[in-house]
Amino acid sequence: GIGQQIHHQSTAVAEEQVDPFSLVADELSLVTNRLRSMVVAKVPKLASAAEYFFKMGVEGKRFRPTILLLMATALNVPICRSAPQVDVDSLSTDLRTRQQSIAEITEMIHVASLLHDDVLDDADTRRGIGSLNFVMGNKIAVLAGDFLLSRACVALASLKNTEVVSLMATAVKHLVTGETMQITTSSDERCSMEHYMQKTYYKTGSLLSNSCKSIALLAGHTAEVSILAFDYGKNLGLAFQLIDDVLDFTGTSATLGKGSLSDIRHGIVTAPILYAMEEFPQLRTLVDRGFDGPVNVEIALDYL
Ligand code: GRG
């Protein structure tokens, strides 16, 4: 009876096609506006550089803050009967503001990593416009990334929660670790799925897993619930990167906001290549050469 009722209700919701993102659309605008105000700097060049990626129309998908706001909506209720309950009456706007701060911190760390990544890759396009390094030069792009990280640190400190500070600092460490793994690997390592998944967790999974866990901890949930939030973020991050890696082959500059085939052009081995290699071992020779040269890229694409 109850099961059927729940099924009936959930089908009704599915039929209405509620867009989960619309649930937090207003709050997302608030977070975006706060981000713009947080990156104001005294030195004009630094201010305009930092603002560059939070400008109206070039904010990116804001996937991470959206997921974190939805996570807060899902978790700010008592959800586990056997575990100590979250005191709903004590759930104040203060909690929600603190969780919005996690969304802002996460986006600032993410954007800082994009700014540095584009310098490392010498990329000329990001979010459909010129990358900051292309527009203002490498030095300003590196400093703008550092500035965003420092703003994230200040916001993190004001939450006065050492566990959350530690989680978010771990995510930054993992971003740096993942990127280092990507640029320093031997050919054997690059051909292992295990290595790919580890690197992918560091580069994309860790920021989401640790920020999702932070949302749960701020809501006062038990370790058990916060681990579930962590796993959700981790798996979503891994799925996001796997899809991103496929889109690098199938997308266009217009849909990606940057050039396609950028991984293969940089000699980066992603899941589609690893799967294709199982069927076509000849691909290994091209991987060993780092796909250098347009002819090798074309040959590799034939196998995909
Ligand atoms: C300064 C924190 C810091 C790190 C330095 C360069 C570096 C070390 C790490 C780079 C990590 C990196 C670029 C990971 C890829 C993450 C990723 C999936 C980016 C694309 O995210 P989207 O599609 O981008 O959400 P938008 O533009 O929509 O925000």
C-alpha cells in the first residue's frame, strides 16, 4: 500500500518533469552575485582579472554550486530514523548561508584551477571566450588564480569548522596531485585504467566529494550520513569527467566553449582511448608517441 503510494507519487513527480535545478535557481543567482562581490581587489588589474570569469554571461555551468545547493536541500531534514536526528527547529537561515558559502568556496577553487590549468596547457579559449592567460597573459592568470584561492581560504576560515577546512584543503591538494599525475606520467601508467580513475578522482571527484561532505557536516549529520554524501559527490564527479572526456571527442567548439580534441592533442589518455585500446592494441604505439602530430591524431580517431 505505502510502497504503491510512494511509487504513484514519484511517478506523478516524474510526469510533471520537475527540473531539480529550478529548485535552487534563485539561490544560485544569489551565490553568483556574492561571488562577484568576493573577488573585488584593490589593484584594478587583479580585480578585473578575477572578475573575468564571474562576469554576466560567462559564469560557466555552475554545476558544482548547483549540486551543493541541492545537496543542502536534501540534507537539511532529519533523514535517518536510527541515527541521532537533526534538530529541524534549529535549522536556521544561518545554516543555509554557511552552506551557500561552501558553494561559493567550491566555485572559487574550481575557477582558480581552471585559470592555472589554462596557463599550463597554453589554452586560448575557456567558457566560450578568450582564456585569461590569452587575454591578460600568463603572469596575471597565475596571480588571479592565487587571489581566488586566498579569497576561498578567508571564506573557509570564517566558517570556523576545522573539519570542513581540512576537507576543502584536501580537495585543493588533490587537484594539484591529479594535474601533476597528468603531466608527469610514463606511457605504461597512462595506459592503465586504474591510473586514469585515480587521476580522475583527484582532478574532478575530490572537489565534489569533499564539498558534499562539508554540506552534510554543517547540517549536523552523523559520520555515516556524511560518508554517503561524500560517495555521492565522488561518483557524480567521476561520471561528470567520464562524460567530459567523451564530449572532448564528440563535441564542437560551440558546445564545449573551447576547442574539441584537446586531450588527444595534448597526449592525454582518457577513458575512450583506453577502451578503444582494448580492441585495437595498435593504438598503444600512438599513445607511446603522445599522439604527436596531426597525422597520429587522425589515425587514433579512426580507431574510435
Ligand atoms: C590552483 C586549485 C589549483 C589547482 C592547480 C591546474 C590544476 C592544479 C588543476 C586542474 C584541474 C582541472 C582543470 C580539472 C578538470 C576539472 C573540470 C572537469 C573542468 C571543467 O569543469 P566545468 O565543465 O567548467 O564544470 P565550467 O566552465 O562549466 O565551470
